[in-house]
Amino acid sequence: MPPFLAYDDKNPGPSARTPLVLVHGHPFDRTMWAPQLAAFCTGRRVVAPDLRGYGASPVTPGTVPLSRHARDIEELLDHLGVGTFVLAGLSMGGQIAMECYDRFGARVRGLVLADTFPAPETPEGRRGRSALAARLLAEGMRGYADEVLERMVAPYADPGVKAHVHRMMTATSPEGAAAALRGRAERPDYRPLLTRVTVPALVVVGADDTFTPVADAEDMHALLPDSALHVSEGAAHMPNLERPEEFNGVLGGFLARVDATPVGSAG
């Protein structure tokens, strides 16, 4: 039976290096990770799915909670025969990565949390996500994409990066985006989970991120027992695209550390 999710699976052959699984944010798709797929697919397996409702994956109307996204990823990795791996997620993808760690953390050898936060939704936030879901269904994605583009990436970002981000947002299904927004509003509090993470973690954030500011990253770094924090100057919410060489250098160093850690070691 074919997997539910569309995905890239780069360099699937045997390798001594730990596979890397990349979880995109909202409202994007797996092409968000193009610089990382290109940088790390030599000598390392790299898997990047389109989440349910995004990219080339099927849309489920209604409400899609983070737990459903996590199950989709688990089922995909089972299908691909990926046992243990480093799990990286940005924004909503970071929250899905936390949900994945809660569900099948024994398979996660390293955790990368970029431009995300672990707190549950506030009542105001739930109302806001519900209103945005209704707006996207009524109006489509373009108006929202125009409004938030220069918060997703900094106003001074490379025009090609801006165009890529805008293209991903406007190509997203309004039904898929709305379902994820409703599901994300129901997310649990991941802060207690972070204190129990037994593998190395890397926290990355753009210095000019207004969605998930540096203070959120510092809070996660403080909760995680074994973590490194990197603040990317000259980037907003998507440092992996805005400053790809810098992001890849930090991620590459983290992957090398995980590769050198015996399987089963804590930290």
C-alpha cells in the first residue's frame, strides 16, 4: 500500500550516518527544505514529507491535530524502513516534531527545533486560528500570503527566497491550511515533555523572528537537558532559507555529534 504522504527520500541506500527527517511549517511544503536536501543528501539519507493538506499530499477537511501529522510521519518512516533518525522541524513542524518525540521518541536520536515554541494555545490564540481558518476558506491564500510574507522572511531577504516562500503559501490548499490551523489550536503543552528529552537537541531561531521570538528559543533551550542554541542574525522566521549556509553549518555540526554518539546513549 503506498504511503499517504508525498515525500522526498534522498540517498536511501545504506549509510553509517544517521538519517535526517525534515518537517516543514505552515503554510509551506517540503520544498522549504531545498537547501538542506541538497546539502545533506550526500552520504546521508534525508526524508522530507509534505504534511497532510500541504504540497502534493492529500487534503483532509475539518480538523487535523498535530497527533495526526505525527502518526502520518511515523507511518511513512515505517513504510520507508527508517528506524532511528534525527528529527528536525520548523514552526508548526517543530511542534509536530515534539509530538513525534512524545509518540515514538525511542526512534529519535537528535531533535532540532527551529523557530517554534512548546506552549499550548491561549484562548485568544484559538480564536485567532479559528478566524484565520474561516478567512482562508472564504478568501483563499493570496491575501494572507501577501500580508505575512515579510514576517515569514525578513523584509531585507533575498528576492528569490521571498518569491519561493510566497509561492509555497499561495499554492497551499485553503482547506488543508484551515484544517491544520484548527488542529494546531488544540495542541497540548509540550514544555513538560522537553524536560524529559534524553537525546541531544539543537534550537535555532532567526534574530528578527516576530512569530517565535528569540525569547521563546531561549526558554526551550533552558528546558531541554542537553541542547545548543543558535540565533541566526539577518533572518526572521525561516533561517534555513534566509541564511542557508549558516543554518547548514550549524545543523551539520549537530549531525556530526549525533553520528558520533553510540546508539542507545542518552545525550
